[in-house]
Amino acid sequence: MKNYDNQSFRDFEYIPGTDAWGRAAQFQNYHDDQVAKGQLNYRLMTTSGCGPVVEVAGKQVISLVSNDYLGFTQHPAVKQAAIDAISKYGTGAGASPAIGGHYDYHEIMERKIAGFFRKEHAIIYTTGYTANSASLQCILTKNDLVILDAGVHTSVMEGCQQFNRKTVKHNDLAAYEHTLKLAQGKHPLILVIIDGVYSQDGDIAPLKEIVALCKKYGAKIMVDDAHGTGVVGSTGRGLIETCDAWDDVDLISGTFSKTFGHIGGYVVGSKDIITYLKYQSKQHLFSASSTPAALSIIKAIELIDEEPFWMTKLQENICYFKTGLSALDLNIGNTQSAIFPVRVGDKIKNARICHTMQEMGVYANQINYPAVSMKDARIRMGITALHEQSHLDKVLNVWSDIKKQFDL
Ligand code: PMP
């Protein structure tokens, strides 16, 4: 029997002499072997709604896998807004925005999200992924240079794939400065792209310092704050709010699928650049616009200001959980958000821990290569405002057992 333990998804992207069906057949063998060993714990089927406790395989488990940071997917007013919108408009937009699929509710959403981030205009995409990948494909040209932090999301990397790009070591200011200095004056556009809160480590960017470097060397800056929105900043506007960098950041991207409890993505910026995207970005132009149920996003945006206690509760939970994990002496790195990675290192050990946690009633995610580097496998947990102290205590107890069982 072949041992697949040291293989990863990447190994099946290209196999000399095979076509897609040949690769798929080999991947299927790898998949079945790893699932049978409890080492591929993805796509678990949940049979209840998003929340702090969910039903998986007929069992109630504490869920640490959602990015529904403020619990708005279950908020009665958010749900009602979607129901009302469907009653008024029906279920679909029926067309792409340029040719009949642009409704008053899209205008309202655009204005609302632009205003939330104190920018002039906003464009909405079908997903947060597309907001990054599509807008970058439209903004960049072959003469430009994009400078990426190593921790940015795959969607950003995909948007930059066919352009000149330099990836700098995560949050390493000396590396940023070195790269910017070399590039200064050599490209029509130098665009630095960072996250506000990084999705796998939960740490934040040194935004003020990066902004200063961008100014010094003539670069523009784009911030994806998908995980900072609703979590960081005194009113949930993310890292840019914490740093009061509204006028220093050229583009902000993000998603409606996390704190805003729906699906979709946005890019906000100046009127000109956003209008340009609306007419030039193919994935926006030629793809159907958001469904009426997206009106729930408006309510979610309003609730961040109207019901600040959700953020307060989230912060209390973050603080409680961080203290508990630190007391167990687990390696959670430098997280400053609702994302808690426990670094395990070895991917097989990581997968087994994930599986054992599930058996003990805790649903967390295993993060392996290629999402993180080969030796950096970790269990990733996300905390929400809806978790109760009893849920967090149970998770901490499970970690206490796991630590002994797996010699962490
Ligand atoms: N940016 C970051 C930092 C993300 O973590 C994600 C997804 N987790 C996205 C963008 C894409 O957002 P979506 O899942 O809404 O497409």
C-alpha cells in the first residue's frame, strides 16, 4: 500500500504525462487514504446554522470554525432584513450590474460600505476572494510592481500572479524598506498590499510604519482587513481605525462573509478608481450582482454602531480565551484578534489533534501546507461574540488533555 502521509494537495497540481482525469484518479486514492486515517478533516458536513455550537454527524460540538465574529448570521434583525428584501424584490438580481442587474439596494450597499470606511466610493463583488483577485487584475499593468506581505490571502496572490511582484517576509519592515528602495521611481505604480489582521496568525500589520515607507518611496497601499472588520478598532472599522490612517490608505478591501454575516466582497477608495473598476473589471461587469438578501448586510453594518455590546462581548471572549491558552503554555504566536492558531508543526500530528478534538466535542480547523508553510501546521480557532464562557472552558479543558496526549 502506498504511503500518502507526506503528500499534499500541491503534489496533484501537475503530474508529468497525466491529464486532469489522471491526476484526479491519483488524488482520489490520496483523499480516501487520508480520510480513512482521520488525517483529512475538511468539508465536514454541518446540519445546523452557523453558531457557537453546531451539529456535525448528529453530534453537538463547540464550533471554532466560523468567521461570524459578532454572531450576526443569527441576529433576528439581520435575518429579518433578508426576509423583507426577498419579499420585496424576489430571490435574484437577474443580470450583471452593467446590463440590468444594478438595483437601488446595490447603490445603498455601496454607499453604506464606503461610508463605513470613510471613503468616497465602493464596488461590490460576488465574494471577498473576487474583490481582491479581480480588482488587482484590473488595476495592475505589466510595468507596475506589487509588493506583497507573505501572509496575504490567496485571492491577493492570484490577482497579482501575472504581474511583477515581490513577496516580503511577514511584517518585516526592513524587508519592506529594502524592496521599496530598489523599486523607487522604476514603475508607473508601486502597490504595497497587506492585511490589517492576518488570517492564519491573527496578528496585525505595522500599518503606521508601512504607510510611512510607502510615502517615502512613492508607493500606494491597499489593505485587506477581512478579519479586522468588526473586531479591531474602537468602532470595528479595523486596523485603519486603530491607526487613524484613513487618508493614508488608497484602497481597502474586505468581505461581507465574516462580520457582516452574508457573502460578497468590496473594494473602497476614491471615486475615480472605483468608477474605473466598475466599468473595467470583468468579473464585476460580466457576473450577476448580489441577490436582494444582501440587504441584510446593511443591517449588519448598522448594528456595529447600534449594538456595540457585541464587540465588547467579543473582546471579553478574546481576552478570556487568550489568558486560558497562555496559561496552558501553548504556542499561539502573536495573535491580536479573534483568530487563535495553536502551532503544532508536523502536519500529521496536527491532523490527528484536529480529529481527536472533534471526537472530544470541539470543532476546530487543521491548517496545513499550502495554506501555511510545510513545518508550520497549526490548529486554527476563531472566537465569536456568541461563545459563552462555558464553551471556552470546555475548549480549554480539551486542550489541556490534548497537550498531554500529544506531548505539545
Ligand atoms: N481576504 C482574507 C484575508 C480572507 O481570509 C478571505 C477568506 N477567508 C478572503 C479575503 C476571501 O473572502 P471570502 O471568503 O468572503 O471570499
